Amino acid sequence: MLLDTTQVISDSDAPEDKIRKLKARIDARAADIKERNSLYDGDRPLQFASPEFSEQAGGLFDGFSDNWCATVPDTLRERLEVTSFEGEDGVTDKEAMRAWKRTRARVDVNLAILDALVVARSHALVWNPSGDQSEITFIPAGEAAVDYLPGARNQRRSALRIWSDGSHEFATLFTRAWGGRPPMVYRRQRQANGGEWVPRTVGLRRSEQVDFINPMGDEIPLVEIANRARLHGDPKSELDVVAPLQDGVNTLWAHLFTAADFAALPQRAVMGMDKPTRDITDEDGNIIAEEDIPLGRYSKDRLLWLSKQGAAIGQWSAADLKAYLEVISQAVRHIAAQTRTPPQYLLGEMANIAADALEAAESGLVAKASDRQTFFGEDLLEVMRLEALAAGQPARAASLAMGRTVWRDPQYRSVAQYADALTKYKAIGVPDEALWRMIPGVTEEQVTGWIAMRDAQAKAAAEAASAALSAFGPKDDEDQGDEGEGQEDGEAA
């Protein structure tokens, strides 16, 4: 997508100009966001139906969709579960995990990742409004935009968050320091139906300022969580490759249902005989006209009387609907191949699959999930670095900047497989704490509890061993000295 030169942002722009340009970027994405959300929700009109078919079917299939556009991102999102954050020393950052839970980020991050998979991006805002506890808020793609320093794709120089209460539209702009100006936060508003951006007056508490220096310094606290980002170009949605095949599948189902309605049963016809009629008589019994006998009556009564010599009944065979099903299955297989979604997720074919074959079938999805963990992990680690800064802990922020996001293993394995793998890791000297963290579903609190229980058991065992040694081991020096004196006295006697 070519960037409109009128929307290029300069550090020298007035706050209202930056808001206008960033808002224009958000508006330019609105159509794609709406289309991709509609695809995910299964709200998709028939795309490849002929005009004649559309005219015949009318709106019969408007609410129908064999929706694979939800299955594909959902399957990937299920393999992306954050378990913890580690600092530069490789130790879990407990303060980060407390903030992660306190702000509900451990739940909302799943929504943010799903949004990024569906509409290509989402956002996270880190802020400390009260100066006491920081907040992490995940924001959909249509309510935020980040501007990067030209030539440095990872350095944010400004960001915008917008929202509306129905009557007004609000904007908060974050800018970096430039040209002697400090890093600033600007709050603006305008009427919901448009107009000029003006300093905010609605909803602000008396203690809140409209424009103020960013308390987080030169840090832009809004982070973009981008899916399939490239060195050049916009992030991509997981649905971009699915949409054409999804449209084809929907149209094929519509054709199949239509064929099933009209041609799935054998069709019979009476040959060599006029259409059956009956006489219409007047009050005196005179025949004054004739009328056709509705053919539905013969179908209902299951009886047809052929009164004309040479009349016979012919039959057309029912339409073979397997051809439609085969094409639909092939299209679904193409979706599986292009999105690396295991076939059993889309086709439901899992009968008698060996464990090794199932692992091989999921290898593409596991590799895809691991790739997303790399890029999403860096974005989320940046969120937690900002959280440490907002909490007034720069040393912890510096450690997190060199740390990593820890994810659950994207490969699903049985309990027996995990037990066997962990036993082999134990045999080569991997510490117990590391092995415990590899167990799916185990939280950092459980690992901490297990460490405490292990240490308590070791301490209890050491105390028991010490007590046993005192009771049955060598006696102390005083007792030995008494015994020695007694022996000497006895010898003297």
C-alpha cells in the first residue's frame, strides 16, 4: 500500500496535524478491518455465483457460510500461550508476572493476539495514571496507530489512541522529544460527526492536565503487535490466503443445496398421455369447461391412473452430489496446505492415526506457531519493559530488554511422551526447576511452591539425619572425658 504523502508525519507538525494524519491512517485501514472481521464472523455474501444463479436463489444463502476463516486463526492462537517473562539472567521476573496478572493481561493478550492474526495488528498501551500501579491495556487495530522513525522500523516516535463515547471522539497523542521540546502527551476531542480537534474538556478530572510532559520520558508507551510483519510493507492477516477459497467453498455449498432441492430425487414423467383434466359442470350437469388436475395430488395419493393406451412412465436418475463434495474437500485441503493447518482440524479425519503420523501432520502448524512466538514475543517483551519503566524500576526494565518471553510448547504431546522426555532430560543433568517449567499447564506459582516443598523436605531430612547421628553416633568430648577418668581410677585401684 503506497503511503499518501499528505499523511507523512514530521516532528515539527502541530499536535492537531499529527492527530489528523494518524487518524487518516486508521481510517484507511477501516475497510480491510471490517472485511476481515466479517470473514472471521462468517458474514460473507456469495462471491463467485453467476448472475443467473444469484437471481434464482435470491437471498436464500445470505446467512450461510461454511466458515474456515475462524478455524484457521483459532487453531494457531491456541498454540500461543504466554507462561512467563525472563530477565537477562534467565530468571523469571516475578514483578512482571504480578503486573501481568493484576492487569488481566494474561487473559486479554489472547484477544490481542487473535485480533493480530485476523486483522493483521493490535496494540498495547502501558500507563501509570495514578503513579501507584501501572496499567496494561490492549487496544484493537481500529483505535490506535503508531508512527515509526524513518529508516528505523522499531523506533516509535509518536502514537495515537482514539475512542468515542457516542457524542464526542477523543484522542491521546504521545510524542518524543524533538528540537528542544520535551516528550509530550496531548489530549484532544471533537464532535463525533467530525470537526476540528480542540483541547479536551469532557471527562477530565480537575487534577488532570490537557497537555503535559510524558512521565515515562522519551518512551512512546503504545506498542504495535503486528502479524507477519515484513521489512517493507504492512502486516498481513492470516485470512488473506483463506478468503478466496472460502468464497469458493461457500458458492459450491450453495450449488449443492440447490441441486439437492431440485435434482437429488429421481424425477418421473408420464409419456404418451395428455395432461390429466376434469370436467366443470353447471347446476344442470352440463359440461361447460374443463380444468387441470393438480399434479401434486398424484404425488400425495401415490396413485396415477393411465387411461390412454400406450402411455408409460419415464424416469431421470437423481443427480450425483458427490462431485460437489469432492471439490469442496479439495478446496479445504488447499486451505490446510496454504495455512499449514493440520488436515484433521479441517476435515475431521483422525481414525487410527499413529502418534508419529499425527506429530508429522502438525509439524507445519508447530513451526508456524514457533515463528509467531518469536515476533509476538518481542512485542510483548517490549510491553513488559515499558511496564517496568512505568512502575519506576529502570533496572528491571533494562534486564527485560535483554530477556525473553516464555511460551508454552506449541507441540501437543501425551502425558507419557512428556514424562519420557523429561526423564531423559533429567538423565543428562537438567535441573528439576527447568524440567518442571516444561510441563504443560504448570504455572510459575506451582514451580515456586514445588521448590519450597522440595527445600522443606530436604531440610526435614537433614534434621532427621542430624537427630539420628546425635542419638547413635559418637558421644561428645565431655562424656568421653568422664569415661576416661573412670577407666584411669579403675586401673589405679
